[in-house]
Amino acid sequence: MKAVYVLQHVPHETLGRLESHFGAAGVPWREVAMFRWQTAETPWDWAQLAGLVVLGGPMNVDQVAEYPFLQWEVGWIRETLRRKLPVLGICLGSQLMAKSLGAKVYANRVKEIGWYDIELTAPVDDPLFGALSERYTVFQWHGDTFALPAGAIQLARSELCVQQAFRFGTNAYGLQFHVEVTAGMVDQWLNEAENQRELRGLDYIEPAAIRRRLPSAMGEMEILGQQILSRFAGMCRESGGVLSPGRVNTRRATGGNGEHFFPIP
């Protein structure tokens, strides 16, 4: 059975809302804890890969001495793109995707943490972004950005960060923002010790203000996320990642080099 593989860089950054969209589409998936992965070999058989999701994380793409899996992922993403399989890179994942395409990844002029407006620049016929409104509020947590890769199409921008989303080919997407988060995830991220240390060094970021905006901002972002995430799940289903009827439950298993979450009968 083909499955979507999800590359996780820290325990608290997970699939979030995308998990329910995979479930609704009947798409099997496995989550690989890259912070425990010990080999450059892929966690999958290429013939069984239906798509790839690369999540966020606090590291930058060039910290390969400290996090060797980052350079492995660049190669894996490049091969997945070559095979024209669906790819979704979120935050760090979008930066790794940009790097795999030869684009420069560098520090943004300001860290974006919290709720920010983005402007969609996507073509009206884009498979994920098509027919959406021009502006949305989204959740951000990043300090780096990237140049638009050669051959890619810009899908979103903002005043503080020019590259907010891009598409490469017909089914590979890089999103700088976190459209996958739930309200619970936002609260958890704000409570993470490492994140709190970062926030203490940024006097222009107010965690209390981020929490106050949660109900209204999350409601607006859900409109954007519903379309993007459901359509990406549909792409993965069309790529061959589909369960037999009734096989949409999940269980947790720990083994090998990373923790996998996967559908079972």
C-alpha cells in the first residue's frame, strides 16, 4: 500500500489539521521523527511513496553539523520532485524544498511570530489556491526566508516577507506560514521552553496578544486551510495513497530510528 510520509523535526510540530483531511480522504500516512533518524537512507520504498510532507522546526537549513538529517532531506525532497509526487513543505519544510531546488535560504529582515496578513498572488487555476480571496490572516513562526526557486510560481507574499508560498510543477508546494495549526498547537508552541526563550529576546512579540487573537484569527485561517489541506490530501489520494474502506484508524508504533504513526485495519 502506498502512503504519504511526514518528516517531523521536533515533537510539538505535527500534522495538525492535515491529519483529519488525510483521514477524510482515506489517505494512509506515516510520521517519521527525524530527530531520531540515524541514516541517510529513506524511511520508505520509493515504489510505495504516495507523497511527502515536510514539517517545520526551529533549526535553519544549513545547520547540518548539528542536524545531519537536514542534508538527507534535501536529497529526498529533490528525488520526490523528480518523480513528480505531491510534496507539501511547511515553514522549515518550505525552506528545505527551496534549497533542494537550488534557491538561496537566508534570514528574513524580521522574525514573524504570531498572526500576520498575507496577499495571495496565485493564478486562478492553481490546484490548491485557485478561487480563494486575495488576503488572509495566517499563523507564522519563522526567522528565515528564501528566494523564489527557478521555475517556481509565487502563490503568496506579505509586506514583511516577500516569499510566503510557491508551487513547483503541478503538485509540489512550499508554505512559509502554518496553515496546519490548531488552537491547541498555538498554545503549546507558546509554552515550549525553547520557544519562550526565543520570545524573551523579541520585545515586539507579545504572547498574550497572540492568544487573544486566537478565536478570530483561527476562524479566518480555517477558510484558507480547509481548501489547501483538503485539496492536497486529494492529490495524495490520486497519487495512489488510498485505504480500503474502513481502514482509517491510527495507532502509534515505536521502532527503528523514528516514531511512525500509520493507519491500520
